[in-house]
Amino acid sequence: MLRIALLWLALAVPWAQAASIQVDAPIGGWRSSKLADDETRYTAAYPKPPVNRGAQRYRTLIEGRITAAGKNRKPHTLIVNGSPMPLYTGEDGRFARPWAFGPGSNNVEIRSPDGQERRQVQFFETDRTKPRAKLRVILSWNDPKAEVDLHVISPNGEHAFWAKPLLPSGGGLDVDSVDGAGPEIFSTVAPQPGTWLFYVNYWGNFNASGYNFDPGANEQQLITCQLTFVSFETTPNEKRETFMLPLRKIGDLMLARDIRM
């Protein structure tokens, strides 16, 4: 009888822990962006959207609440289709992260800092008009008070960044998060042949009143950026590479990677 009671407890504890992670969106199951009223969810980035919705029309919010979160706790980890990044919350535990989901199967998982608690949501996007990126580049960093930007130079010299997110020849920043820690996501369905250059720039810091360039406003003395390159995401041919980059002061600009397509 004691063994049965202990077994029941072992099975019940993970379920009880997982209840502290609440995911309001996206919703699991089958979905079609054509049928969903997602326009109200395209205000993910704050304090203001950095670019027009034409550039970020495929962006969707990942949002919810971590009831165990607090101001001084380590961040949970958000993992989207195999790409991890720190998940910072407000003092009330709320979070809202923008992401660009492609067609087909998608997976969202949130893990506690010790890995003991997790919540997973899977959904299948049936809208085939959404582009499937041949190359997706995801930038995140470990300081919620810092703003880091991704700059992309195409083989013919076109430049995609926060003020000009779309490349005239195709592709661009379909997610540009401006509320700290990322992500910034560059996607292209048909990359030009030649050498692509990917830069990371420490643009500045921000607080509740807005942006500022105070060097002491960031939380981390050394900011660690993670840049993940994903080819043919969520397909049997998927390949990925991840690079870690340090940023020490506002204005730092680093060539993170050059890729020949």
C-alpha cells in the first residue's frame, strides 16, 4: 500500500509543478491563421511596434504567466521548435514573446531554471500560404534591459535591420522584439546565392519610461547573445548551428557569421 502511495505521489508532483506555468497562447491542436483573428495579437512588441505590420504580418504572441516567477528569480527557458532563449517575466509573472511560426507542426515548451517544471504546447498550422523559411536566423540575449539588433547584408548589398526590415529581393525581419531579450528573427524562403553577412549590434538600454543610453541601465555587465541558424525548419532536412557572442558596451557591433548560400 505504501508503494502504491509513493508511486501516486511521484506521478502527481510533476503535474502539480507544471500548473505553475500557464500558457494562454498559442493554443494547441489544429489551427489556421486564415481563420483566426490574430490581428489583435500583433501588438506584441512594446513600448511601441518598431516596424509596420506588413513586415511582421506572420508574427504571433507566445504569452502566459509563471506563477512562481518573481523579480529576483532566474528566468525560465522558452524553447520554440528546438530553439531555446531566456524567458523573462514582469513582477506579476506575465510574459509575451513574439514569434514567426511556419506551416506544419510547431512546438512551444517552457522549462523552469532547474528543469523540473515544464509546460509544452504543440499545434499544426494548416495555412499553407504562410511561407516555409529555407533559412531562419534567431537572435536572443540574456539581459531584459538591453536592446540588441540583428543586421543582415545580402549578397547583392541589401541591408535588413529594424528601420528597414524587408529586403527588396525578398526575406527580412519578421520578428523584431523591442522589449528586451529578443527574439529577433530573420527569414527567407529563397536566399540569393552568394555570401550573407549577419551582424549583432548593442543598440542601447531601456526602462519603464522608455529608451536610454545609460551604460549602467543594463543588468548584465557582459551580455551573452545567442544566434541560431536553422535551415529547412521543422522538416526532415532540418539543420541548425548556434553561436554565442559577448557584448560589453553600447555601440558594440560584431560580425556574427558569414554564410555562403
